Amino acid sequence: MAMTGETSTQLALRDPDIRLMLRVRNDDSAAFAELVELYHQRLVTIMQHLVNSAEEAEDLAQEVFLRVFRGRKKYHPRAKFSTWLFTIANNLALNVLRTRQRKPAIPLNVRDSGPLGPRPAEQLVLDRERSPHDRMQQQELAAIVQQALGTLNERQRVAVVLNKFEDMNYAEIAEVMELTTKAVKSLLSRARENLRIALKDYIYMERGQAGQAEPKGADDEEGEV
């Protein structure tokens, strides 16, 4: 989040992506292509976990970039570029979720994205190092966590995904979601508790396989996602 009184120039000095976007504002097509390269897969991954549809996530990512390009002339940095970009993405995702009217969701292709884990480039390296058995377990865990995410309400899901995938702090998430920092803390606290409940059978199974005892209480830190 931008500090009070911080100028566009000061923000640009701290954030190279803002400098790219300022070039986009001046109709630099190469700068726009670079931003797409930097953020496309990250946007798709986040959208997949928000809308639970690989195909729809790709379309939404394209729509985000289309809005960025169309609005380039009005761009004036007031926060990190990524915060501004994911604010657009969040609004689009919420619009989709609210207009579905409880229609069945398309299952996520779990091979495309790990659960609350590394970003795509890092995931590719890890996948090459894993055995087929390990990769199968990772895919099973992805499906389990995606199902658990589906038990959260819209705002809880957004807060968790931004926190886990983009490492956003409370203040940054608050800016994206147009909430107070206190409200974000409350959202994440409730979301973690709901995820703990949704994943308790899987967590217990994993501990049992490792010869560990069942956690004594709900506040046990190992059970927190």
C-alpha cells in the first residue's frame, strides 16, 4: 500500500512494474507484453482457485489485461502495481461468482495448479524432482484443498488466495478488497478455522500415516492452513 503523501515518482522508483505500466500508458507495446508475461500465469492460477474453472480463469485473465490496456491513459499509481492489478482481478472474479446463481462449478484440472503452493515456475522445477507417486499425492492434495476452498464464502476465499498465492499482507489485501485491515484479519481467521475443519480428516490421516498422535485441540498450529 502506498504511504500517505508518496508521489507517483517515488512509487515508480520502488516498483519496476509501475515503471512498466507508465510506459504502457505512453503506448509502449513492448512494456505491455512484458507485463502480460510477468502476470498472466499468476492471474490464471489465482482465478482458477477463485472460480474453480480452468477455462473461465483463462478468459478472466485476458479480460483483466484488456481492461488494463483500455484504461492505460487514466493510470496514476497510488499503490504497488500488483495490488492495483489484483483489485481488477478480484472485482471480475466476484462478478462471476455472484452471477452464477448456484450453477454447478466446472471441476479444476488439478494438474494445472498446486494447492496454495509455489507459483507456476517454481512448481515446474518441483514437479521434475518428484517421483510419479509424489506427483499423484500432490494432485490428490490439490483436489482436497480445492474442495475445502469451495466451502468458504466469496470474501474468505479471495482473502486466503491472495494471502497464500501472492504473499499479500493484511494491508494489501484490505486495499484489493476495499476492506479495513481489521476486517481482513477477521476474514482470514474465520477462513483458517473453516479450512481446518474441512481438512481435519485428511490432516489426521496424514499424521496417522506418520505415526503421530491426533491433535489435542482445535488451536494446534500444525492443523492451520
